[in-house]
Amino acid sequence: MDKQDVEYRMYSLKSICEIFDELLSYDTGDDFWKRCVCEASIHDLETEMCDGEVEQCPEEISLREALKDVILHRLEPYKDIKPSVINANKVNEMLNITLRNFMDDMKIEDMNREDLHYLCGSFRFLLSKMCPIAYSANYSEYLKDVKEQGIKDYADEIVALHMLIEQYKKY
């Protein structure tokens, strides 16, 4: 690993620590969304590490492992938290957005197993795009987007997508 690789690694680790520390400092009265954000971010990193179609050098894999460790540490206080209140309107809204944008307004009752699997993958995609890992090129943009959306609305969307994934992941 050359000096530039080490500097990039240190910058990435410092940035992810800062972004998660700030994000997890927001108080909405229910910390379940914090668990969901951490778990979704870890899932994204694990998926990237297992992507056989992408040639990955040992330094990239090592960095992802280190990022995953940072997030696992941030998850620790929230890992056993259960949702206290789930915004059913937000769940329905996220379901309808996903059906409209990814499933051509298909009705759930008309879906076969493959369609339901794709639907769950669409929920995962939307959730991953709401996590800090998706903004790795510009973490400050991430916090700006979260603040513009409003932390309560952001948290409700995170939980809604998580609950939809849990409901449909068996397919």
C-alpha cells in the first residue's frame, strides 16, 4: 500500500466515523431507524465485497472490511432495539412509490414469486440509496439531503423500507 492508498483509507475511515456519529446523534424519540441505517449500510458493504463480477484488489476489500467494522461498532447500542411506532402511511407511501417506479404499477396480488423477489430487491435498492455508503464520494451532501428532508421523515422512510424488506424477503 503506497502513501496515497493509506491517506485515502484514513480519509474514508475518518469520514464514515464522522457521518455516522452525526447521523446517529439526531433524536427522533425512537432509535429503531438507527439500527436500520447501520444494518442496511453493512448489507451494502457485504454485497460489494461479494460481488464476483467486479475485480477487487486486496486494499479495496480491506477498506470495506474496516468500514464495516466501524459501522458494526456504531450499531452496537441499537442492535436489539425494536420499533416502537411504525408510520403505516409511510409504509404505504414507499410501497406505492416502489410499485409505480419499479413494477409498472403492478398489483401485489398479481405478482408471482419472481416479481415479489424483484419487489424486495427494489426496496433494498431504495434503502441503500438512503444510507451514507451511497454518498461515499461526498458525505457532506448526504447530511445536507437528510437535513433538507427532515430527520423525522428520513427516519420514517428508513423504517418503512426496512419493514417492507422484512415482509417480502422470503421471496
